Amino acid sequence: MTAVQKKKIETPFYFGGAASCCAVVFTHPMDLLKVRLQTARGNNTGFVNVVSSIAKTQGIQGFYKGLSASLLRQASYSTVRFAVYEQIIKRMKRADGSVSNLASIVAGMIGGAVGGICGNPADVANVRMQNDGSLPIEKRRNYKGVIDALVRMVREEGPRSMLTGVGPNVTRGILVTASQIGTYDIFKKYLVIYGMDPDKVSTHFSSSALAALVATTVCNPVDVAKTRIMNSSAKIYANLGDALVTIVRTEGPMALFKGWTPSFIRLGPQTILVFVFLEQFKSLYIKYKS
């Protein structure tokens, strides 16, 4: 089958979400560590101390707190952002079928915004469930699972709690999708120009690793602010801008990059796994259809 024939076969819109769910099973522990580091204040808040604390007090299962919420988040957020991105890309293709770098970034921004809104409820539950073990016993929410978390949030705090942190979440969605999915396509395009095979796993690996480096650095400040806002029941920060300014003023600029290492350790493998799974899903689907 020719490359032109391959391109005519459209793959299901939900493959992006499915690939993201597969990836998060492997990367959830690093996401949990990132949240714990970003919400930590004072001394003994380094990576080793946080890992040691979780292992001693909760055991191995402590590293998988909130996995159900993470899966629901990916099923909603990532399914939507990938689907929107691909639909926009289809409409922004040039006459020869190519896509400009700007189109990839714009499509990523729009997809990330829509996905951020759709995935916000599960994301709030995810952040709270992951961080619960670090709170004093009397302040823990002890959600039984993601459904229990969502039901209790609405019952105890009102429906608006589902939109807690939606502003920074949408902002992060815009940044991460543009800098992850958008730059993945850009890096892949240039690697192919320089001689790599577009169908090889090595090309997918290289493109996604570069995209992860960009995405982690661009998104970390907003991710720190988003995590702080979502983790709090009280309205400590007026908005995303206030959170960023307050964090810098009270803790210094480097506080915005708290959790960068676990973020990259998580986002690197996650991005690689997402795109490797996604490319394989598409390849198998095309082979099946042909």
C-alpha cells in the first residue's frame, strides 16, 4: 500500500486518549511525586525525602494513590485534546498536504484549551487524591476513588468545585498540548527531512523525547500554580497570575520549577509512551483496514 493510500485511512479519534491511558499506568508514580513536591513547603521537601516519606508511611501502594483519577483524566482530557488537534490540522493542511509549524502550534493551543475544560473535574480529583497522604491525618479527605471524590466534591463544596483551577488548567493545557503534540509533529517532520524513517519507532522515540523536554520547561511554572490552587479548598489565590506572583514573592523564582525533575522523568517517558502507543495503534489499524 502506498503512502497516499495510508493517509486516506482515518484512524479513530479516541486513539490519543487510549494511548495516554496506557502510558499513565507506567508513569503515575512520578506524577504523584511531582504533585507532592509542588505542594510541599518548608524543609525536608526534596525528591529523596518525599520518596522516603511515602515509602515509609504508605508503602508501594502509596505511589499509586489517585490512579483511577489519572485514568479518567486522560480518558477525558487527552481524548479531547488529540481529537480537536487532529481535526484542526486536517483543516489547516496546505494544498500539497503539508502542515506549517505555526498550524501545529495553533492546533495544539486550541486542542489543549478544550481538553483542559473537559478534563478539569478529574484533574481536581487527581491532584487531591495524590496529595492526600502528605496531609495531617485530621485534614485528609480519604476519597475512596475518583467517583467518590467527584460526588463528595459536589456534595461538600458545590458543583463549582469541579471547576476549581480551570483557568490555570486551561492555560497549562494550551501550553502542554502546543509544546508536546505540536512540537512532536514539528520535530518528527525535521527528523524525517534529515533522513529518519517516519514509520520507525526510533523516529517516534526521538521526536517525543525532544517534545517532552520543551513541554516540561514551558509548563512547569503554570503546573506548580495549578497544583497549589486545585489542592486547596479555600480560595488562597485570586487567580493564576496571583498564584504565580505570590509564589515568586514568598518562595523565590525557583519555586516555579519545583518538581521539574520528576515532571521531566514523568513527562519524558509518558510522552514517549503516548506517541509510541499512538503510532502503533494507528499503524495496526491501517494494516487491519487495508
